[in-house]
Amino acid sequence: MDGVHDMGGRQGFGRVRHKPKAETFHAPWEKRVNALYSLAVKHGIYNMDEYRHAIERMEPRHYLSASYYERSLTSLATLCIEKGVFTQDELERRAGGTVPLSLPAAPGRPNVATRQKYKIGDRVRVRTEHVPGHVRAPGYIRGKTGIVVDITPAYPFPDAHAHGIHAEDEPTYDVRFRTEELWPGSADRAEVHVGVFESYLEPAA
Amino acid sequence: MDGVHDMGGRQGFGRVRHKPKAETFHAPWEKRVNALYSLAVKHGIYNMDEYRHAIERMEPRHYLSASYYERSLTSLATLCIEKGVFTQDELERRAGGTVPLSLPAAPGRPNVATRQKYKIGDRVRVRTEHVPGHVRAPGYIRGKTGIVVDITPAYPFPDAHAHGIHAEDEPTYDVRFRTEELWPGSADRAEVHVGVFESYLEPAA
Amino acid sequence: MPDTGHRQQETAPVERRIDAIEAIFEARGMNARAAIEEFEHTIEEKWLPENGARVVAKAWTDPAFKKRLMENGRAAVGELGLTMPPHHRHLIVKENTATLQNVICCTLCSCTAFTIIGLPPDWYKELEYRARVVRQSRTVLKEMGLDLPESVDIRVWDTTADTRYMILPERPARTAGWSEEQLAAIVTKDAMIGVARLA
Amino acid sequence: MPDTGHRQQETAPVERRIDAIEAIFEARGMNARAAIEEFEHTIEEKWLPENGARVVAKAWTDPAFKKRLMENGRAAVGELGLTMPPHHRHLIVKENTATLQNVICCTLCSCTAFTIIGLPPDWYKELEYRARVVRQSRTVLKEMGLDLPESVDIRVWDTTADTRYMILPERPARTAGWSEEQLAAIVTKDAMIGVARLA
């Protein structure tokens, strides 16, 4: 989905608030969120693609204003309700207030029928697609051309795996893009490498 | 700029909270904001393109979480400080607290040297450009092809006008796009008409 | 940097922020209070959807006016004493028919022909409408109560330049023989934005 | 719908929300408390940047290990007793040199090889880094204190699949003859993400 979570290349942000040896957690409840969303994965309540997609489905204002661990928490709460582990009523009664949840998912999709294999050195183009459900191609590579520099063995196809749809695993291709191709005249010179699932690609001339 | 303000086609939002005969204002302070940003325009402190761009330059979390009139207010405050009408110190002293402002502007640009005239019926493509400053081409038409269906007389070129750069006025072309071209397979069937400045266009085959 | 102690403070509420700007403008001799009063008067007395409703009613009943309106909206509304700000250089009028629904939006901000159809309603300026109406026009209109059959084509007009749009709604069949005043009374702002049809 | 009265209430604070989920999990026999304690133990004792530092130090001092690490990161770190979750199927190691700076990010969320280099620092997961580092890499690195000359090329690795990356930093010249333990002690998480160089 073309959501606000798709941050790569978005302008208007200020400086990275970096300090050396920065912390991961800033409050004890954050560790509990991390432990419990991982526990839910271990219990098979949902997989990591469903977890990521439930974060993406957060109401956009909520996504941008929430802290990292509030986003994790919202995904955990939403998926447990969607999977029937508990009801919204039970959760809110116990929490003593309302619990903001993610919005409903659009449908997922199986592998793209016309996908094909590539080899290192091939020029590939990222298909101009707008997938309504979960997708792991960032918007900034859509329609862009790059070169395959590495290939991994197959992974679950996220567009299906996040939606409980059966699909074949797919290799991901490490595709090298130049920033001059991604954002002509408006980026620092660099190569950007993205791990791109086979279904997202088509051959480039 | 590729900012969060560029909303057209972004997914993840819920239903439009519409009711018949909806109000424009919801609190008296909102009318004062509207009156005073207009007064500043009348006094020549800034123009409407500068005003719009100062809203776009708001910190993205602030943009999304602020109400419509808080965005107007932030633009007004930012521009008055940038133009030297008052200082941030004076404003915050009088307000009795901090006043969130927009982030600094990137440079603007003059008319595109290679722009050309089109006539009704011409096929045109929106240039694949990433303009760091103000621009009035929404991201969803970037690189897309449409047909010129109408032409207006010249307007100030916003990419220059929002940045105090001298530029020639340009006609805007009413370009008709099909949603199937804009978001293939992922939009309701419709025509979308956009008023596109000459500098944003190139001929399409 | 001198005297930045107050920077440690809380964010000022929006009312206090505009209070401060109003006070500074007043102190600078910019007559802020008078401008606010004039603005409040203008939005209550002048920038009303009744303006556009008069334009629509006249277009429905006067074919020559309608022709002028479709050719040069700014000049035609001027005939009724209606004006537009200088930077709104054009008013383009689009006609809805039995098979065509035109809809206005502004995906980048909130542009409207506010002197003619009134200031935009809250939902028009909200993120949901701006994000969705260009891509999911039929769905959004249905959610807003306008369930169009597939036989009706949709044209969305994204107000990206300073050209302004208004929609000429389809005249309801039941209004045959009505006066301009009667007709004007049924024309709504929503119909002139294109998110509603008149019954 | 029965008993929705509590829906009128305020939004529950985040702590109360996770309290509630923890209590429900506990009531369902999912051993939430034990999982939390185990997690707290794991992040304090196991998922530490010292793991990656050992890998780096060994790669600096053992060319055969380095070769295996570059060919199959997951298997090579396993030689040191380090494991990765099943869904992290690959660990790809990229080497920084005098003329090349590799940098890791995850524009879509926050993916990292956390069992090897430690859980990601706060700024890595924040919107600023995710939005900017792919497009303004040199500028962002400079703002973060790493001012690279134009002669150094930059490669950004956006972690969009479940392949995980770590950076093998350039070994500082001053460390000639140091032991693996001495070397490991100077390797930082930032250097293994690629936003810092070791001096």
C-alpha cells in the first residue's frame, strides 16, 4: 500500500537525532511490548509479515505521532483481536480506556504469474504497480531501473504471507540503483541497494 | 518537495468525515488566523505561494497531527519571523510558551529553460523531477502521460514565486489523466484533471 | 544567545499563539482587530454558497448566461455582482449531467472558489478527502452518500493552480417552471463541489 | 452491541494497554511474565553489539574466517556460537574501505541483524533516518558526525527483505599487532551499521 510508512526519500524531515551508543528502549513498558509481540509470533498467532503490515495499516496521523513501540503495541493489539485471541471489548475493559487499533487490511495477492528468473548483471525494472495490501518494494524504486548484483535463496512472498494467502517462496534480488536514477538532480550521489522480490521485477531493455 | 502534504493517492486513510452543510470553522480563534494570514498577504509580507510552501515545510509529524487552522497559523508565524516582522523571541514571550514553526526552505527555481508550448489535444508527460522547493505538480502525476484539454492564460510560476525568485508567468494546461494510467489496477475508474504549469511538462510520443 | 530562558516552556496553545500575533500586528499599526472584524463580517455576509446558488439558478433558466458562464466564469459571475480575489484569475464551470459527475478537490492544500461557493467545508480540507478522492472517487462519493451507477462517468478536478472551479449541478426534473429564487434555494455547497446531486 | 459504555472513555495510556495484553496472555496460559523476563535477560545478556565486535575482530585477524564470513555470514557467525532467528535466512557482510562506505537502513520499518549487532538504536528506527539516509546519505552522515570526502563512495543497503546486513568496518591503522580481544573492544554498533568509522 502507498502508506505514510513508506518513508524512503520523503522530504521535509529534520536532522537525525543521533547520539553515540544510543539506547534502544526508553521505558520498561517498551520491553514488555517487544517481548509480547515476539511471544505472539512464537505461538503462531501471526507471522512477521502480518505484524509489519498491521503497523502499516495504522491510521496515518497515529502512525506518524506514535513512538516506535506504540506502533508495535498497536500491531500486537490489532492482530490479537483480528485473530480472535481476545475482543476489543475485553482489551479496553482491562485497559480502562480505548485502545487505538490499525485499520482493516485490503486484500493480499499471490506471486505474479509473469515473474521470471534473473542472473547477476541483468538490468531489471521495478514494475509500476500499486499493491493495495502488504508489499516490500519501497515506493522510491517503483518504475526504476537497476542492475542485479546478488541473488538470495527463496523467502516467503510478503504480499501473500502477510494476508494468509498461499504462495511460492521467491528469491530476492539485490538490485543496485543509482540515486541519480531514483531522484534525478535531487539526491546525494550514492548507490542504493534494495532486496527486491522476483514478483516486483520485469526485464529492462 | 516530496513532502507528506502531497496527499493525492496516499493510502491508509479512513472514511471522509462528511456531513451535509458542514462547518468551515469550529472555534473563534480559527477565524482570527484566517483573517490575519490574509491581512499579511494584503500588506505584502508574503504571497500565497510562500504561504502554501510554509505549510508544506512544517515538520511532518506536526503537519499530520495539526488541525487545518493550526497549519495556517504555523505558516503565518513562520513567515512573519522569516520576513522580519517579529522575532521568534518576541512571539514566544507574548504567547507565553514555545511556538512550533516550519522548517527552513530549500532553494526555489526559475522557469525550466526547455519548456515549450502545447495546444489542445497534445499528449504530454509530466517530467520526472524532484523539485526540492515549492512545486504544484502533485507526486501522483510525475512521469505520467495525459492529454491537454484546456489552456489558461499565464500565472506566476509557483516554484519561483514561493521563493522570491524572478520568473516569467506561465500558462497552466488542464491535463486529463486516466486513473488506470496513474494507479494501474488500483483505483476507481475516473478521469483526473490537473492544472499543470508549462515547466512541468514535456511532449509525449 | 540572550534571554532564551522562556524557550524551556511548554508549547503555547493555539489561541495564545494567535493572540500574540494579533497583538504584535496591532502594535505595528496593521489594524489587526479591524481586519478580524471585517473578515468575520465577510464570511457571514459575503462569501456564501447562496452566491453560487444564484449563478446556478440563472444558468438553469437563462441559456445565454449559461453560455457566457461556461466560456468565462469570472466575467459571468461578475454580471451578478460577484467578485473573486485577484489571484483567482479564472473560474471554470463544469456541468454535471445524467451521465457525468464532476468533482472538485485540492490534493495539495484546500483551494476553492470561496467567494462564489463559500469557504470550503471542514471535510474538504481534511487529509482523507485529499488523499482518497482522486484515486477512489466512486468509493468516496458512495461513502459520502452519493451512490452513482457505473453508467455515470466521474471527472475529478484537482485544483493545483490558481484557476478555480465550480460545478453546475444537474437541474432536478421536478423543478420545471420554478423561479430563479425557488431554484437557488435548493442549490447546496456540496452540489457545487460535486459530492452531492440535487433531488 | 452489549456493554459499550466504556468506549466513551479516554484513550488508555500505552502502559495500561500492554498491562491488559500481558494479563490476557497470562490468563490464556501463554506465560507472558516468563516471556518478558526471558526477553529482558536476552537483550541484556545475548543480543549485544559485542557479538558483532567479535566477528569483526576475527575477520580482521583471520583471513580464512573473513573469506567464509563474506561468502556465508550466517554460517560464519555460527562458528563463534552466534545464532540468528529462523526468518533471518541470510547475513550479508559488506566491507568498508578507504574509498567505500556501506551504510544499512530499513526505510519501511526497522529491520536489523539484532542478534549479531544488537537491537537497533532509537535513531535508526526514527522517521528522519528512514526518510533521509537513502536520498541524502552524505548529508545525513555528515550531520551524524561522519564527514566523508567526495573520494569515498557511498552504498546504502535498504533492508527490505529478511536478509540481514552487517558492516565490516575498516581496521584502524593504529591497531597493528592488537589481539582479537583488544580489537573487539573498539568496534561499535554505529560502525557495524555504517554511520561511523573507527579511529
